[in-house]
Amino acid sequence: LQNPEAKKSLVTRLRRIEGQVRGVQAMVDNERDCAEILEQLSSIRSAVQGASMDFLQEYATSCLLENTQPQDIGQRELLVKDIITLIGKSA
């Protein structure tokens, strides 16, 4: 990421997700209620999806909008295809 604020925000979110995963590991080790574990896993999935979308938005902004020279059209088309592929994998 080229934007320092976006990078800091993403790292913060990833650290929070890492903490959530460790919490679920402890829940499993402590044989907590299955419903509680599933709730936390759902929360982690949502957090990862949100982080993915924020990263994807930053990627699209920095790679597509900043490459506005006419000779960059082929490169932008490749970037759009990459983004579509990435979105497909995250679904």
C-alpha cells in the first residue's frame, strides 16, 4: 500500500483479527459452548471481509485512478481483470 494511513488502518484491523483468532483458539482449548465459538468465527469472517474490501478499494484507487495516461490503458485493463479475479476469490 502506498497510502500510509490506509496501511496503518489495515495493519490495525489485521492485528485485531489476529486477536480474535487467538481468542477462538482459547475458546476451543477451554471447550467453550459451540454457539459462542461459531458466533466468534462469524465475527472473524465479517472482519476479514471488511478488511479485504478496504484493501481492494485502496488497491483499485492507487493502481487504476493514478494510472491515467492514455498509454496505460492496456495496463489498466489487466488491473481490472485482476480485481475481478480477486473479488471472485473472496466470495
